[in-house]
Amino acid sequence: MKTTKRLIRVGHSPDPDDAFMFHALANNKIDTGDYEFTHELVDIETLNRRAFEGDLELTAISLHAYAYLNEKYVLCPCGASMGDQYGPMVVAQQETDIAGLREKTIAVPGTLTTAYLALRLCLGTDFKHVVVPFDQILDVVEAQQFQGQPIDAGLIIHEGQLTYGDRQLQLIVDLGQWWHEETGLPLPLGANALRRDLGPEAHTEINRLLHASIQYALAHRDEALAYAMRYGRDLDREKADQFVGMYVNDWTLDFGPRGREAVRQLLARGHAAGVIPKLVEPEFVS
């Protein structure tokens, strides 16, 4: 008699690093036992918003968004995206400094992204912003407008961090570098989170399978990279490999003590700055 497997709907970004991480689960490279995984590839801000409804059992979320979702989701200790002295960047056509940015209108990929929170902390104040799909931000910075609204600078995430120079745009601030100078810690950008109502036993097993998928990709790099390249907008193989290496590494296998402290610091500083309404202590699958 065929056993019915428990369906786990997974949401992650259509980007090389997430595709690399989930390759083994998406392409049946490992035995998933009693679980069956289906995958939805959606931009991170949409995943953040969807998480409020809890419709996905396992989802990538921004750690900024987690501050509003901690009663619905618990963090996986693996699957993190950490910027270790690098991260989201603000770019513009004209050079300026951080003080000058406070007067600019900045295209951002979403107000629940960690990139947005980090920029709020860096500037020390709210700022004029326009929400733009992440994969259009370089275009609107070049055009200096989005749907009739003027744009002075853009907050870029994902592969734009490697390609902005091809557009002759100027780097104003690397928020991962800024965060490291402030705290001595990596900047925790995103995580995978499991819906709490799945229960501890499912949490442990699904986290184990996610960890196995990441290990498989790291051990079969060429194979996993070939799959990830499908999602590498404007990236050749060398840059795709570089980008994957930036965000799928030892930090991704486990946050570790420094990574967990970085999450605590991010949430605490976000609360102290008045961006996050309540102080949240991060909780991880044990």
C-alpha cells in the first residue's frame, strides 16, 4: 500500500543562491522520506507579505519581516543568507555620501526587506522611498524615474550587487560593510522559516532535509550551479559562482553563535530605532 507523503510547500526567491540551495530538494537528489516538497519561486517581498497568511509551510523570509511573524514562524538554523562584510548596496548615477542620501528619493525592493531596515539604521532616519520590483531597480536608477516618480538612487539586492558597475553607476554605501564596521558581525539578511503549527517533530525533520540539500549542493557544486544558472539574470557562470559563494557557505549550513547574535542585534537595533514596533528574541528550530 502506497503511503501518502506530507506535502510541504516551499517558497523561495528566483535567484541563483536560493536555487543552488534547494537544488537537491527540487530535483529529487535526496530521499525526503515521509515528506513531499513543492516549490514556488517568488520575490522576497511577496514572500514576506504572504507569510502573514501562513500559506507556505517552509518559506524564505527577510529577517526584518520575521520581527512581525515570530508568532507564526520559527527560524531554521540552516538556510541563512548572510552578508559577511558585504550586502545590499545603494547606488546612484551621481556620487554622494550617506548624509546626502537622506535628502534623496531611493528605490527600494520592499519595506519588509532587511535591506530596507539596514538602510533605515544606516541613515538614522526615515527617508523618501518608492517600492520597485528588485529586478527593475537598476533600470529605474538609470532612467531616474519609476512610473512618473523621480528616483535619485536605488537599494539593490541579489545579483545587482555584482552587475551595477556594468551600468556605470556609483556605489554610495555597502550596507554589509557598514554593519560590520558598526557591530563586527555579519549582516543577517534572510532565513528559511517553518510554520509553527507543523510541530517540533516535523520542524526537526524538515530542517534536516534542508540542511542535507545545502550540503548536497556544496558537495556537487558544478551540478547545482548549472541548475542555479537558470535564475542568474545577467550573470555569466563566473559571476553566478561568485554570487552563490557569497550567500551559500558555512553561514548557510548553520547560523552559529555569531550569526544568531547578529540576528539579535539586528532586531534589537531595529526596535531601538523605532522601525520594529516590538522587541523580538529570535527563536530557532532546536
